[in-house]
Amino acid sequence: MSKRSHHHLTELGCIACEDLTEFGAGKEGWLAPDAGTTVLCALDAHSLAIANRSVVLIIGWSDSDEPRVKIRPELSPIEAERITAIEWLVFDDIKVIAIGTSRGFLLMYSLRGDLIHRQMVYHGQIIKLRVRGTKKDLMQDISSEDVCVVMPGVIARFDGSDIRSMLQRWFQETHSRFWDEKSNKDLEDDGNSDNRLPYQIWNVNKYGSCVDAAITGIMPPPLMELQSSQRYYCAVTIGDDAVISAFRLSEDRKRSLVGVILSKVMPVTFSTIASFSKMIWRSEPTPTSKPEEKLQSFARASSLTCLKDYPRKGEKLTLSPSGTLAAITDSLGRILLLDTQALVVVRIWKGYRDANCFFMEMLVNRDDKRASSSYHVPGKSDYCLCLAIHAPRKGIIEVWQMRTGPRVLAIQCAKGCRLLQPTYRFGSLSDSPYVPLEVFLLNGDSGQLSVLNRFLN
């Protein structure tokens, strides 16, 4: 499909199809974030994943002839389990869809709809899946790529290298056994649930349950603490009780002596009592059932700061590529720009109820001579970090220059639109030439997908 440009937007493709009827397409404002039936979206370079409570639909927006895939995860009807989060996981030539459920399960599916991995993270609803990477620089001497799982009062981190290794093994085994139908069937039915992915998990509900959170990056250890090989991460959470909270997350999972005694002695005691009672009452053996997944213990999370401003409530959070800035929307229609290193709010916008924000990079105040040269390829230093704000009640998208710059762009948009951003691609920290951070606009009424132009005319 040829690209058409409308001043500040360039049309890329269309996702309109009959399969979208199941998700509410055809109804006014069905895709709007404040719609009655929440529709989840995850964008990739050439595909869009849309999910409701029980189904995920994968559509190729760049090629209308590309086959569409429907994934129906096996959810528990007894506990009314539903899909609550989706995100792409992209590793070079491997691309899968990750699904979070209301029971705390993390599922991974291939683009054919095969279940690759199933693992419980913690009891509770998975609110969001975040994929990001931080590059080694002057402030941070270690590069990091991870998947962050956000739950009410809980945040977990999976290392990108562990997920990559697991996916590579699965695809290699699947390729080598493709001729064995039974092996493939078992793989599809059970997934890779026996090989649990290692991860860290922290309890961050000191100031109440959070509605969104993010690990912003690696931070130095506390003062007066001996240097060790373990890492410390900074996490920012938002919620109803505390608009903003920040924590230092440690990899240390050491527990108190009482906790060790309870975890080691009590199970043995109960097992001995149960065996003794069976000997006395000669009870018949019960059929063996599949043991429940053992949940990982919490690592240490130390509070750094907290902002309470009743009745203000935090609603949504988005991070800049480096993790040094966070845009936070609240229930009073304000947008707070937080410096995640100094933990200080550096800017506030007012009058943006139900807003959605994404950071993007634009060619602002570029040199006309360099820009006109066909030999010059813009690098990272040529781009300026901006914040795109979608205000659905105003029907407008605004782009503001960071940190304290002016508004550089304003675009009128239809009521049923949604702002999207492609997921982070693992291994892209060393990409050359540089690929800037872009923001896309999906029109729910027409199905048209457009990208905000990265330069100003």
C-alpha cells in the first residue's frame, strides 16, 4: 500500500476486517481507551495485536493479504480468568506475543497460535507488560534489557537474555520435531510450563496498591553499604493512595530467621502429622494431583519517596527511552513530568482529562543545510525528545519539546482514535543507522493507521 501524507500524518495501512466485529468494531468509539469494553492493543513494526477478555487477534497492517491469527488462551472459567495485558516480544528473527491474565499467569504464544510458555508470576491481576532496554552510558555502566510485569502492589522483572534463550530452545525443538504430530500436539497443549523462567519480584504496596508502575533503570547502592555484585533498580509506582511513589529494588532475597524457620520447619511438621494420621485412620490414598506452582519470595524494596495529594490519583505512566523521564496522568486532568533520577516533578500540564502520553523523537530546529543534503542521515544527536499528548475530550494531539520547551505540533483527530507506540525490540541498542522513537495513530472508525511525522514542515 502506498503511503499518503497529510501534513503532519503519514498513512501506512488499514486494519479494517470482519474479524474486528468480535471486538466491537462498527460501534462508535469502540477503540477509545474509555470505552465500556476495554480493548487492548500492542503494535509492532508490521503487525497489530488486539485483545478483549478472551481472544487475541493479530493483524498485519502493512500487507492486507497477510493471514490473520486468532489466539484463544485456555482460561479458567471457574475463576472468571480473562486477558488483562498483551505485548510483543521481538528478538531479531523471533517474534512472539506475551499475554498477562487476571490470575497472574504470563503466557507466550507463537504467531501460529502455539503455546510456548506458561508461568504464574504471582496471585493477582497482571496490569501491564513493559518491554524496555537501557544503554550503557556515563550515568549507567551496565546495559539492561528486560520485561517488567506490573500487578497491584507487586512488580516483577524478567531478564531479556533468559527469555531469548528459552524462545530459541523452543523454536529449535519445534523445528527438529515438526514431523512428529504427537510431539507438536503436546507442545501446543502444555507449553513450556516445566521450565520456569528466573525472575525477581518485589512488594511495592507500602503506600497502597498501585495501578501502574515501571522499573526506570539501574541505580547506585545505598550510602554506607558495602559494594557487592548485586544490582539495584529504581521503580516508580502510581496509584489511588499515593500519586507517585519510588522504591530502590534489591536483588537480595534474604529473609529473617523467623521466616526461614516457618518456610523450612512448618511444611515438614504438617507432612509428619498428615502421615501419622493416615497410619491411624488407614485412610485410602487420594489420587495425586498436579502440584501448584511454587511462587518466588519477594526481594527487598526500600522506599525512596512518596507524593500524596488527596483526592488526586495516578492513572497512567509512560517512560522516556532512557528511563530518566516519566509522564504521569492523574484523575484531575493533569500530566506530571517526573525526573526519575532526582525524583522531582519538573513540569505540569493542566486540562488533559483521560489523556494518553508517549515519548517520541522529532527533528526540531534542524540545520536546513544538513537536512537538505541527500548524504546526511540523521543520527541520535539530530533528534529532540518530545512528549505526544492525546487529549480525547479535546480531539487533539499535541507534541511538546522536552523538558521545558514549547508546543511544536498540534493535530486534530477523530473521537475514536488511539495513540500507539511499537514495542521495544531486543538487541536494538546497537542498531545502526539510528531508528528514532515514533508514535502512531489508529482511527477506530476507519481502521486507518498513521504515523506522526518526525520532522516539522
